[in-house]
Amino acid sequence: MGVGSGFEERPVTQVTDIANNVQFNQAIVWLDSAQQGKRGVRFLKGEYQLSAEDDEYWYFQAPLVIEMAVLEGGNVVGGKKMPGGLMLAKDELAAVPAAAYIDKEADSKILVLKMGQDFIALKGEKWQQQ
């Protein structure tokens, strides 16, 4: 599942819109297909509040952390819990419609895992945007 990796720093503008959020109905693990499933991220169940934007994406902050994992043979062998969340493209036809990010500074996020249309297809079942 997924599109691929590649860390990318992205400058953002802080926003506050309590009516705009993403709700994960359950925890979701997303693997990085570009790394043959050797890296992944786990989005924990809960409400992710809109916290920032740039020209292409909205950034929804996880209620606590996202879990970054390193896998070998399907087993977790390392990882970190980090502040971050979910990026959703403003254009539904974007080449990368969603991604995981970690926080860097108030005006900067780091894209850590790109996700494709297969993630978007789970909308309404495993997550929803409100």
C-alpha cells in the first residue's frame, strides 16, 4: 500500500478551523511500497485537527503522535513516536493525494510517506473528513 518515501521539507502557514478535521475510526498502518514495505507509519484512532496549510495541502495534526516504524520480514525492528499527522491534497487529482508528515517547526512540516488513491479509497470506511 502506498506511493513511496522521500523526506521533503514543506513551509506552511498555521491555520485554525475547528470545524475542519479528519477522524480515524481505527488505527491505520500504512506501508511504504517504494521501500518494499520496510518503512511504515501508524495513524492512531482519533480526531486530527486542521493545523496548517500550504498551496497544495491541508495538514491535520494527530491528537498525540504518529508512529514511524522500520520493518524487516514483516516485523517491526525499530521506530519512533513523533508529533505529526496527515496531509491531504487540496486538489483531488493530485499525483500524491495524501501523505504522512512530522513536525519540524511552527512554519515547517516534513513529508515522510506519500500515499496514493488506495488511501483515499478508504474514506468513509476507515476515516472521514469533516
